[in-house]
Amino acid sequence: MVAFWRPSLGSCSWPHQSNNASSSIADRDYVKVAVLTDPQLMDRTSLPLPPKSLALELAQFFADLFMRRAFHQSVLPLQPDVIFFLGDYFDGGPYLSDEEYSNIPVYYLSGNHDIGYGILHSRRAEAIKRYEKEFGSRNYRFAVGKVEFIAIDAQTIDGNPQGILTSSTHDFIKNVSMDVQAYPRVLLTHIPLYRQDWTDCGPNRNSEIVNQRILRSADGQEVVYQNYITEESSKYLLDSIQPVLVLSGHDHDQCHVIHESKYGPVGEYTVGTVSWQQGNLYPSFIRGTAVMRPTARKNSSQEIEVTVNADTDTDAVFDPMAKLLPRASRSWTKRVIKRLVRTFRMVIIIAAVNVPLYVMLLFKDWIDQ
């Protein structure tokens, strides 16, 4: 893994900024942000294996080792000012015991695999209490440098309007909307905002497009499952919070879309999972720089603009305040070499599993003779 991750770091670095990098974050006009999501740490609910079986422990060990190496070799060398995890830290969070839950590192944004969808909140109230005890509030705001980040509990926003959890989320959003916006805002949500079916996700996506699918309880009040926040709630978030950028997870693959709001276009980056066990052989993260700069406009005072250049594991560069730049075409030779490397890696893995088994069978036949 070291040999695989190291070569790509040279092409994935933050642009040089004029401010003194040694100055405090609060004094700088830019913030270096790394965004990860959906590690879904493997637990006893992940595979149909006995909880204490050797097979499950081996699977957990290698899945954790893969993410640890990806994090240490890909994210930390870039020296971000702050790291965001956008939810789904566990595979079976609502179903784990307190003892199993207590050993998980502290992260900050709740996901459906952490607290469940609305249908579970009344049935497993302990999952909410435990999450808040370990991680703090599910809806909160904070500033990093001169950028304000708004984190919401996306699992409750489309729930029963009369429910305590849903109403508290809406109250939080209402309070944010009423405050004077001192800094540009970035919205953090585990579940992505609504997009029309078959919306193009850009060149960095490796899997098929996932369309909206939302299931509700028999009374229609609570969410059982959803791929995206509803169209109505998405519009409500954009118009109330007025973000310049949205960061989300949940989908397990990259997606970049532009939303329209009454304040103008807003870019959203959905970050792919950092875990190979969740279907991504190349752990994804976003490397972004939030830069504040004054822009002179006719008949108006100076305003603040935020530009975020974000890289996924494919090293593409974006500017959500402008049109999506076309991805530089890769040469045919490079694509062939990349596929050969993948094929060779798969052959090595298959051989590592099957050769010892084959040798044991030969040894058994030799003993039987």
C-alpha cells in the first residue's frame, strides 16, 4: 500500500497562498480542509459470520489496516488544517452494545449507519443518546478560519414534523437562517441533497448513477430509507442556510452537481467512501482550500467570495464557483498500464489465497498415499 499511495501525493497538494502559512488559522484568509466519509468500520453486523469467529476478525483487521494506511499515507502528509468525517463511522451503529461502541474514535457528523433513519429513532432511542454522549450535538455550527461550517442531522430533516428530533433540526436551521452571516457558509450533510434522476456526476465517478429512492413507514410519517434528501427539504436548506458549498457522503462514490437556489448556483461534492470493504478499491477523500477574497462589484460594497479547489483520489481539480472544468484526457498508454496493474494486483491476491490451499491439498494427497 505504501508503494501505491506515495506516487500520487506529488500531484495532490494545496495551491500556494500568499498569506504566511505559519500564522494561526483564525488570522489566515484560507483554510486547508480534508473531507472523508463512510468508513463504516466493520463489526459483527457486517458479514453473516459468528461474532467471535476468526474469519470475521481477519476481515476486520485487513479492512481497518487498509483504511489506516490510506489515511496515514494519503491524507496526513498533506497537513490539512482540519479534517471532516461526514458520517457512517460504523456498519451497524444502532445495533451495537455500549461496550462495542465505546472503542470507536470520536468524529463529528451523524450518518444513517450511526443512528438509523427516522423509523428507528423511536424504537432505538438509546442509539441517539449514545451518539450524542460520544460525539456531541447532531446539529451544530463552527468556524474554521474565516469560513463557517453548518453540520446538520440529515437523517431527521425529512421525518415527522411533529417529532422531537425533526423539529429540533428545523429549529436549528431556522436559527442559523436568522443570524447575520459574518462568514461564507459550507453545509455539511451525510445524505446528499436532491438531484433529478440520471443527473451526471462528473468524470470522477466509477459506479452507476444512483437515483432517488425513499421509503416511508405505513403512516407516511417516518423515513425507512432514502438515497437523497427530498426536493422540498433540499430547497429549504439552500435558501435558509445560503451555503456557497455543500459537502456530503452516503453514496459511496464521487459526485459533483450544481444546485440552483434563489441566491444563485451552489456546488455540491459527494465524497466516495474511504473503505474498500464498502465497494471502493481506491479510498476517496477531498482536499480543499477555502479562500476568502474581496470582489469589487458595481454600485455595491466589497463582498466575500469563497473558492474551494477540491481533489478526490483521482487528482482532479474543481472550482465550484465556476463551471466544471473539463478533465484532462489521459493517454491510451496510461489507461492500458493502469488496467494491467489492476489485473496483476488481482492475480497476486488470488494466488495468495489459492496457492497455500493448493499446497495443503497436495500434501494431504501425499499423506494419504
